[in-house]
Amino acid sequence: MRILVLHGPNLNLLGKREPEIYGTLSLDDINGALEALGAEFEAVLGFFQSNSEGALVDAIQQAPEKYDGILINPAAYTHTSVALRDALAAIGLPFVEVHLSNIHRREEFRHHSFLAPLALGQICGFGLDSYLLGLRALFNHIKN
Ligand code: DQA
């Protein structure tokens, strides 16, 4: 099984960026932990981070050629991007939406996700564990 891990804007700054909200792990730390869990499942993971909405749309459009599902932290585009939603709807691959922070107990503009209605599920508020739980759920869904 192959899973694409997508990270949205500003997640390249993890570790330095508002650590009181997002923690001190870097994006490489998160990707490393995902890779280790993926190896337990014998899943092959691909990773892509971009600050550009268009680059993320391109990655989603190309995903069905290589991947069985997508684990995505759309970051700020969660709350703004019809384009990401439409791309995910177009390809139809199963995906799980994750967030490090609990977006539902933050500012009101973060409460809405354009992507969540299409997702298998949304996991937020658990830092690295949001990603690990999301990967596990996506893997089990695809396997079954
Ligand atoms: C985030 C939450 C978003 O609201 C925010 O814009 C981010 C990160 C999270 O992982 O908690 O950039 O997706």
C-alpha cells in the first residue's frame, strides 16, 4: 500500500513556529515518525509540503497514479480552499484530515473545514499523534 502525506502552508516552519500551539517537533521529525509507523504496516509513504495552493492541487491530481490514499494536514487552506476540496473530490481517493492543534477550540475562523465533509474523518488536537492516528485509520480503511 502507498500513502501520500501532504502538508500545507507554514508547516515547513514546525519546531520554530508558535511552539506553544504546534509543539517543538520539526516537519522532518513528524515525517520520520510516520515513516516508522508506515514500515510496521509495510506501507510505502510519499511526503510533500508546499506553501502554494496550486502545488498542492497538482500533487492531489497526480496522486491516483501512485497512491492508494492521502493523509493531509491542509493547514490554513483547510479554512479557505475550495480548490483543494474540488481536487480531492475529483480524484476520489480516501483521505484523512489531520491537525496538530484542536481547531475547534481556537478562533472561530478555524472551526470550519472545506475538506472535512469529504474526508473519512478528521483528527485534531493531538500533535504528532493526530498524524499517527490518522495514518493508522487510513491504513485500516484501505486494507479492509
Ligand atoms: C493546523 C491548524 C490550522 O488552523 C493552521 O492554519 C495551521 C496548522 C494544525 O495542524 O493545527 O497552519 O492545520
